[in-house]
Amino acid sequence: MKAFLIEESVKKLEVVGKPVNRVDALDKVTGAAKYTADLYFPGMLYGKTLRSRYPHALIRGIKIGEAEKLPGVAVVLTAKDIPGEKRFGVVIKDQEVLVSSKARYLGDGLALVAAVTEEIAEEALKLIKIEYKPLPVVSSPLEALKEESPKIHEHGNLIKSYRVRKGDVNKGFSESDVVIERVYTTQFVDHAYMEPESAVAVPSHKGVVVYGSMQHPYSTRRVVASTLGLPLSKVRVIQTNLGGGFGGKDETASIICARAALLAVKANRPVKMVNTRSESMLESYKRHPYIMRYRVGVSEKGEIKAMEINLLADGGAYASTSPFVLWRSTVQATGPYEVPNVEISSKVVYTNNPYCGAMRGFGSPQVNFAVESIMDELAEEIGMDPIELRLKNAFKNGSETATGQVLNGHVVSIRQILRKARETSNWEGKRKLYKVQKGRLRRGIGIACCYRGVSLGAEGKDFAAAYVNVTEDGGVIVACGIAENGQGAKTVLSQIAAEALGVPVDYITFLGSDTSIVRDSGPTVASRGTIMGGGAVKEAAVKVRMKMAEVAAVILKTQPEKIIFKGGMVYDKENPEKHISFKELARRCYKKTINLSSIGWFRAPEIYWDEETGMGTAYFTWVYSANVAEVEVNLETGKVKVLRVYAFHDPGKVVNPKTAKSQVYGGVAMGIGYALLEDYKLEECIPKTLNLRSYRLIRAYEMPEVIPVFIENPDPVAPFGAKSLGEPATEVVAPAIVNAIYQATGVRIRSLPVTRDKILKGLKER
Ligand code: MOS
């Protein structure tokens, strides 16, 4: 099987690599696609959540009597009505579907109401009486670490810490000609997906069916089942069309599904819950703000001798995926460079801010901003071109990472990418041109690059499942545990199935995610959809094809190894005039009672990580990227206009140039927001903005020209060589912009987002 799959990955591709239209495009643009909020069931009720009035408070009592009496109210529930586990959490079970004795942030839920209309449910919330005892808040991670600060959880305010030690940093610094130390900070960021969280729960078969907007139906199933005290098999989770996730609809986002399910089972009626935008912005988890101290030493020739890195992240009220996010930040903190001496210490802590978790990049946008900024600051110090300095230190095949992983088994393409970036963007010409400028508007060009571990690494068990069924008329039904999050998974996985079966892509019908059809495949996160889901789909399809090849060999009077599947036809390789159509072959297989369905199971290669020493194989393979940004800054107003972003990515193999480009366009839009606009501000743990008017996202007319450039080095482990793109697309946009702003203005901004005020202040101090 293995040998068979490897041979597959090098053949000439017919469907993979082609700009196939998205299979869900027409439904989405015509409005035919149904989202969770569009679902209606007979007798359906509407659920609402009562949330805490204080970011930190003891709950002394909850009185629901008045609410229950309101006509139209079916049920009112509090924590004591939860039949199963009260707590949940991906790594640490520190979160409650409804809090029982203590609220730890403003988004915490205290009670649920289901009523015949949304208005009545909201009215009922107002009738619930809560007796609070407000507690002092912990509003920053620095405060959280102080001995005298309140303890947010019984186990203290530290969620997780890591250390990486390699070589001897003191020796490295003493060998350096230049040593600089800088602090960089980043902000809270909301995912701002188009569709707020939503769920519809329908009681069924002594269990429940949950329809919802989630990235990870299997973890939703886990949380719903444990909350209700049901076996997994009695909870069926069906993913509805999803209006964006970006990491924000991962495991801990299943809270809305668990609440809807609780209400539905208690009321014995379907219950719909849809968060408003402000509920979403209040309750949903955010991208972690980081405080990052970097000390880096280089020789005058630009060889990095040592990096000492200290990371402190605000995890907010609950742990969620914080330990995994921080782990990725830690192992990737040095950037794609050979550093002989490394010391990294990292911590993520509890505060009474909104809890933080997965968001596109998953711990990389923060450290990439820091390391790629300090690389530019170092280049300036030693008078070297920023790309030259990066090329001097960038990984090669066989290089060793900060955690001692030797990069082999795939093409380490970061140098190839940097050279391509230099050439394509006319880097040298523009750097020179922008050095001499006069007047109010100043332009600059900047670069940033990265390497990214593919899939989960030590974050979890890495596998995916798929199901392929060829019907008797030659149609192909495909299902996979990987979810369509709007990223194009259905299309890309359909192409992989079509390629493996040698049929046109319109033969494929791709089913949505349903936990009762396909085995748990892990979360659709970590840019793992194509490599893991594709691996599983391909294996299932190849198994079916091998069965069909045996029947074809009998019909065409040859051996199964000589049978070729291509363009919906099945040939004898040596006598192509001997052929049969795929559809006819499927019919013959059916007559012969051959089972043309298979399960594919793809497992990532083993990795090894030692938490004590911080050493190990962090990820089984890696991808490499660089962005070049050109900006124009108005020296009078401080306004930054991004003119152009070149995005260079090596995803292994581009399965679909259209969906790949759209990943890049969206990633750049998010990256610009991170760099210049988005800031979820809080004061004493109370958010200053709960709408998308004051929480500024980039608008369509503000988008610059985006030029995606793909460099392909197929990975032998991956299906047809295809690895990852989703998160790389966004994770080096901000530092490229910040570096370009520096060239334009001489102002170095070390805290995101870059506002006009920060630029004007910098210009004054220059
Ligand atoms: Mo993600 S941020 O791994 O969905």
C-alpha cells in the first residue's frame, strides 16, 4: 500500500493542481446555502444565555422563579441542572457550560432560558435574580504572576510554562559583536467571523442531534455528550455551512452547542441558539496578547550567535487551547534560522480578560512579529540588507531547529523563497529608490518570513478518516472527518478523490461533516485539512480503485497493475485501445457484488518531544513562507496605506490555484487588520467594543494589490505532496508591514496594532 501511494504522488496529475471552481460556490453566492440560523424544526424553541455582570465575582444565589412564570417560557436552567460533567476543557477542565459559584470573565454564562420566541427568552433573562459578590480583577498577565494577586482558579494563575535550552547563550553572546534586546507586544484580536456562533439541538433516539457552526464536530460531540451524561453514540453532530471560523470555532466554542442540547433535552423540543454580534464578541475567545522580550547576538558578518527569548501570554479566564498555542509559539520563536545557542522561557497565565485560544496562526503571528522585527533591527545595526541577513542564517536541508530537530525528509525551501522574494518584488531596486524621498508621503518596502510546523505536532493525536463509496452507476460519494470551514476543504478533497480514482471532479459528491458517518478525525485546525483529510480521502479512494482494477483486468484480459484510471476511462496501460468507462466498470462491479466502498485512515508520522529539556521533533514536516509589503505613510497624519503585498508560500503542492489564492487574499486581509487596525481593548477586564463598527476590520476598498507566488516542493508524506497554507497566509503579513513602515519613516513600532498616534509619536521622537 505504502509503495503504491508514493508512486501515486509523482505521476502526472489530471485534477490536482487545476483551478476547479469551488463545489459550494454556487449555493453560497445565490443564498441557497443554509446556515444554522436558517434551520427550523416543528415546535422549535429559542434559547438565550444570561451572562455575568462582573468579570470576577462569587455567585451567592440565583433565583429563577419569576422567569419560569413568564408565559411562553419552556425551561430555565442553571448549573445544578446539568446532568453530566459540569466542567470541560481541551487540556485543563477548568471551564463550565454554566458557572456555579464563580464568574471569571464577563462572558461567563449563569443561566439559560428556552422560550417560544427569542423576545420572550430575552425578557425572561431580565427576571432572573443573581446575587453577586464582586471580587478584585486581574487585568494583565504581569499582575497575574504577582504573589499578592487574587487567584482566579484554585490551582493558581499559571496555565502553562515551557523552556527550551540549546547550547550556551552566555557563550553565544560573548562571541557576538552586536547584541540587542527589545520588547514587542501584541493585542487581543477577535476572529470577527461573518457568522456568530449558533446551534440547533433536536432531541432524538434517547439522545440529541446538534446542528451547528463549528470547526470541530467531534469535540463538540465530546462536550455535548459529557455535559448531558450521554455516550458519544447518542450524540450526533452535523456541521452546517459555516460562515467563517479562523480558529474561533474550535473545541471551547462548543459551549453554545452544549447549552442548546441541555435546553432541548430538558424541554424535549428542538432549541435554536444564535449569538448576536455583541454576545459573540463578549463571549468568544480571542487571539492571545503577548509580551515578548528578545535578546539576540550576531557577529559583524551577520551570523546569529544566540537568542534569549521570554514570552508571556495573557490566557484570560480559561485555559482552552492556551498550552498548545504557547507550545507552538515556543518551538517556533527563533524563526527559520540556525541559532546555535538558544534559551526560551514562556508562560501563559490566567486573567479576568476574555479567554484566549486558537486563532489563525495559533501562536505564530505573535512570535513572528517579534523575531522578524528584531531581524530587521539587527540588519540595521550591522549595516546589512534585511534579506541578506536572513539568507545568511536561514535553514537549509539538514539544519537543526531550536529544539534540536534536524530538518530532513522534505525540501527546506526558505532560502529558495527568500531569493524568489528578492527577485519578484524588485527588492534591491525599491530599497534603493525609497532611501531618497522627499515630501509628505513616504514609501517603504519590508520583508518577513517564517517556517511553520504542519498539523498538530505535540498538540495532539494526529489522524484523519474518510469514506469513499462508488455507486453502481459510477458516482462517487466522499465523506471525511475534516470540516469545511469556508477554506475550500470540500473542493480540495473532492479533487484529491477525483485524482485518485481517475475521474472528473464532477463525479464526486462530497458530504458535509457528520460525526455519525465518519470516525473522529481530530479538529479541522492547524492547517491540517488538506494534508490529513487529503491523506485519508486518497487512501480510501485508492483502496476502491484497486478493487475496481481487479475487475477491469478480467474484463480487459490483463493484470490489475497494468490498469490505468484517467478522465473517467479505464485503460490497459500497454494497449490503450482496450478500455472501459469508469461508469460501466462500476456497473459490472455491482453485478459481481464487489464492495466499492472503503474507509481511509491517515496517520501522521510519530514525533517526539521532551518537555523537560524542550528538545525534540516538534512537527513531522514544515512549510515555509515570506511576505514582502510595500506601504505609503503620510508623515502629517500618520496614516499608513498598504500598497502591495507579495505572498510567497511553499505549501508542498497547490491542489487548487483558485482556493489557494483565496486563502492568501483572506490571510493578507487578516494580517493587515492585525498590523494596523484590529484591537480588542479592555479596561479593567471590561471590553471597550462589542461591535464591528468600533472594532475595525479592513474594508474591501482598503485592500492592497495582493500577489500570491507559490513555490512547490511536494512533500513525500503528503497526499500528492500537498501540505498547508491556511495559517501561513496570515502569519507574516504584520511584520512585513511594520518593517516597511520603518523603511518609509525611520519609526520602529514594537507594539501592535500600528496606529496613527504611534507613528506620529515616533516621528516626533525620531
Ligand atoms: Mo486553528 S488557529 O489551528 O483553527
